[in-house]
Amino acid sequence: SETAFRIKISSIFSNCADYSINTVIVQVRPNSDAFYQSDLFPATEYLSGTQGEYIGYDALKIITEEAALFGLSVHAWVNPYRVSKDTDFMALAVTNPARIWYENDPETRNLIVCDNGIYYNPACLDVQRMIIDGIREIVERYDIDGIHLDDYFYPTTDSSVDAADYSDYKEAGGTLSLDNWRRANVDNLVSGIYSAVKAIDETVQFGISCSGDIDKNYNSLYADVYEWSSNTGYVDYLMPQIYFGYENEKKPFLQTAGDWAELIGEESKISLYCGIAVYKAGEIDENAGTGQNEWCENNDILSRQLSDINSIPEYGGYSFYSYSYLISDNANEVAKQELENLKEII
């Protein structure tokens, strides 16, 4: 109910304020859907249980109202390309743009279907325009302080998914390689969002919590963090997900954090914030190689990471992913101890 939602979000924001957190990044469009009143996307299933079924209240409006009471900035978090985590178009609301495009033309190029779900095609101008229009309606209608994207960009490196689009590009005289063309498609969306946001309200920030792996961003997701960090007109901040422990075999925390600081540089016109993996506290880190048990054997990793980030001048702050793993009643015992250790640093 609306009352229950307001009580719940107020409790969350009260806890955030108690720990001196100043900004909340709140998911408002996870899967071509909306936690707000949208003319483009159906109501999210995460409130009503069924996509397209309106719950009867505007969640984002309540979020902004309650955040203001605690002095918190709100950044509205959008997944631009992801439509669904499965490939069943009939499970989408009838008003979902992806389902409409599919039913009008099952061979539409506006969509990419992979084993792990349905995505909007970054190469298509119709897609770019729709995503940017969706950002506009959020900035125009709600008292938010930022727009936020995470690391969902190209869903695959498979050259077959956009072969027809790339062929058209080449036949029209295009000279970029496939990889550079894909990066240019993402660049166009990112710069388009930036321009749209600033045209409405220059004070609204636009940032991206990209993958913590610089090479993965560039070569697998086609997210050109080199371009975005060295030129104006793309983002106000980057918040790489440096979700690694100190003993991670391939991406140890200090080295990775240093790589990002070097990439951004002290003279950069954008801000750099460190994304920190509170969700790993007390858990086995299966992809860390020889460091897989680090998060189980220590309860001071987060406090050490914050201390280290605070000592690197390129970083202007940090973020926790996510609230539910750190502050809520569901947090495990190691996370609760990590939080106690953080109190002196936050």
C-alpha cells in the first residue's frame, strides 16, 4: 500500500541519514518499466507483481518527498537497454515498447534477443530517442538531483546480433571497425542523455557506475570510459564498481582503484567515486581466485577500503552496493561488524 511504501522508504532514508550518507541511488527503471508515472514505459512489476498494473501511487514522488525530509539527494537509476531477464515477449506488459515493436515486426532491429534476455539495440536511433525521452520525463517531472546508469551496455560481443545494422553502416560509407562503431553507438546515447538532462536543469548530475574492470568496459561492454573521462559532454561522474577485495587474484582492490585514479587524473573535469561491494561481506568471492575466502575471514575490509579511497586525491567519494546488504535487518553478521567498523570513517 501507499502507506506501507512511505513508511518503508522513510525508514531506509532515516538509517542512511544516521550514517551520514548524503545521496541515495534509487532504481526507477530496471526492465523497460517505471517506478513513476511514465508516458513511455509500463508500471513496474516490482510494486504490483504484474508489469503494467498500476499500484495506485507514484513511488518516485514519494521517494523524493521522503528523501527531502532527511536532506538526501536522489539519483534516479535507469537500466537503459535491458528489457527482460528472459526471452518471453508475452510476459511483458502490452504497453511495453519492446513488446509493441516485436508484435508489429518480429524481425525488428530495435531489439536484441540473447540467451540471458531481451535488450534494446544500441545501434538503433529509435531506441536512442526513446531512452533519452524517458530520461527527459523523469528530469522534467520529479525533484531529483541526478540520473544514474549502471554497467548494462552491450549485452554480448557476438557479431551476429547487429550484423545487419553494421552492414548498413558500412554500405553507407562508414569506416569504423565493429568494436569502435559499437562504442560510438553507446557514446551517442550517453552524450544525448547528458545534453537532454542539462537542457532541462544544469544542476542535475549525470553519472555512470560502470564495471570496475576498465578493459571489460572498453572491449566487452563497448563503454568507452577513456572518452567519457577525458572529454566534456558525456558525464558528470564515473562510479566504477570496484567490487574486489585486497586479495583478488586478478583485480586487487588497491591496484584497481589506482588504475581508475590514473585514468581520471587530478585535473579531470568529471568526478570519480568508488563503488564498494558491501554485498560481499561474509560471502565467498567465487571469482577472486586465491582470494575467494577474504570476505569471510575479515570484518574490516570495508573500513580499510574507505580509508584507502580517502587517501587517493582523485576520488571525491564512494558508494555502497547496496543498502540491503549493509544496514537492513537482513545483513549477515560479518556485514554488521563491518558496519560497526565503518562508523568511525563515514
